[in-house]
Amino acid sequence: MLRLTSVAKFYGERLVFKGVDLELRPGRVLMVVGANGAGKSTLLRVMAGLSRPSAGELSCSLDKGQMAYLGHQTFIYPEDTALENLRFWTGLYGLGLGDEALEAALERVGLKKFSQERAGHFSRGMAQRLNLARVFCIAPRLLFLDEPDTGLDEASRAILHQEIERAGQGERSVVWVSHHLERDLAKADEVLHLDRGRVAYHGPVAGFDASVMAGASTC
């Protein structure tokens, strides 16, 4: 599904990370962990095709339309209604979904009664739920999550975690950066730990010593 071989990223002369090797198979949840500034978000953007690697090779067997990226920034269009936002997003993917399907996605995240309200009036949690509805419409085979639950209430977070569990049970895969390691680590299959520009660990969750992250923020 996705393979990285000796991938590195520099900003000018500053090393972000190097020597990243991994192969992501269908039905897997990979959690990327590390301290502040370790390069977790940058790695996700490289894996998602949103940023070019400075060195190494990245290959993906999926089309762009089979992947989705959900971060802590929602990128909603504030002057458009919730329904109009979904029409625009799904139109970019060429899905041609009707309003009934779009409203069903909004209902799934508890926003159907707000479908005609401008998204600029939404709270942080509502805006992120709208972004999550976009993911439901796209139904990607590969989902990248960069601290997606920032600002979410408990109900919205439960919806998100349910989607992650569903993804890991089928042919879809998830690459996930979380700032709640103790809470979320058990939901992953694999861990990739970035430390000082290098991969300190990559393997099953059971083999990862979470105590090495003690005292370090995983944001």
C-alpha cells in the first residue's frame, strides 16, 4: 500500500529526519510518536504526498482519491454552509454524491440539523466534525491523522476513534499522530518512534517501551 525507503527530509541544512524505512500493509494502524519537533507531522505530510522527501524513495499503490488527510486544521470554507462544504470537497474527488448522501454523512457526525448554517459560525469541535464528515464521504483506503481530536468533545472523539477501529479491521489503513499516547496507543498495531532525526523504534505496539516517552510531549 505504502513504502518508504531511506526517506529523509531537510529544511535547508536542518535535518528533520532521515533513514525512514517502512512498509504499510492494508488493515493496519500505525502510530507515529516522538517529542516536540521530532518531525511527526512532517513525516505524515511526506507520506500523504503533501510534501516532497529530500532524499529516498516513496511509493504508493493507491490513487490520490483513495487517500485522505485529517489534521488539527480543518480548512473549511467559512462562508459556505456545511452542506456546501461537503459538495465542494466531494466534487474535487469526482464522487458526484447527492445531497441525501451528504446529509447522511452530516447526520453521522451529529451535524445534520446544522447543514444549512455557515461553517464559519461553527465551534472548533463542530468544524472538526464537518472535516470528519468529509472523510466519511470519501471513504479512503489510507487515512492520515495528525492530532485530529484537538478541540473535539467526547462525543466527537468517540466517533473518530470508532472510525479508526473500523479502518484497522478492514482493507483500509491509518497513519496516526496522537498527543494522548497513554490513551491511544492500544488502538494501534504498529509504532514508529522518531527521536533526534532518526527512527528509534519501528515495530509492533507490544514491543514498544512507552516509558521512553515519559516526560516528553507527543504533540
